[in-house]
Amino acid sequence: MLAVYQPHGYGPTRFLREDFVETFAADLRPDDRAWLLEVFYAGGSAVRDFSSADLVRDMAERGANAEFAPSREWLVDRIAQIAERGDVVLVMGARDPSLTALARAVLERLGRG
């Protein structure tokens, strides 16, 4: 499985950070890969004092095969490099309406869209 996750909001992600890290680290199988996009920021006064790269570092320290995705274009290319026939690509996140476009871009890049 190839999993893409975009955490939603700095407040919720800060509150659930250890749970996210532990869940991904515990539940990803050795052949699975995960990429985290930067935290979705919907505006407001949230303190942005961490990055998804910090979560990825914590996940990798626990043995998860995870990478930070610095951009969506980079991520689409990276998935295309790694994906093999039969792989499942799971795109997860909340409230960002452009995640559907990201999933379509992945499918198109894989020649399946």
C-alpha cells in the first residue's frame, strides 16, 4: 500500500500528533510506504510551530517507511517511480477540496486515469 496523508489543521494535529505517529508506525507493513503532505492550513491564528516533516521523522524513528512530500508535484512523481501494478494508493486528508485533484493526478501519472 502507498499511503498519502495530509494532516488537517495545526491545532488538531498537535493534539493528535503522538497518536498519528504511533498508528502509522505500528500499522504500516514493511512493504508499505507513507508520505505526509504539509499540514493543511485553513487560516486563522493557529500556531504553526511544527511541520509534517517532524511527524515523518518521528514515524521513521519508530521504523515506518515514511517520507515528507515537499510538494504535490514531487509526490506524484515519487509515487509514479515506486508504484507497481496491483499497488493500492490511498489518499487521505480532511477539508482540503483539492485532494481529489491530487488523487486524479496520481491516477493520470500512473496511466490509469
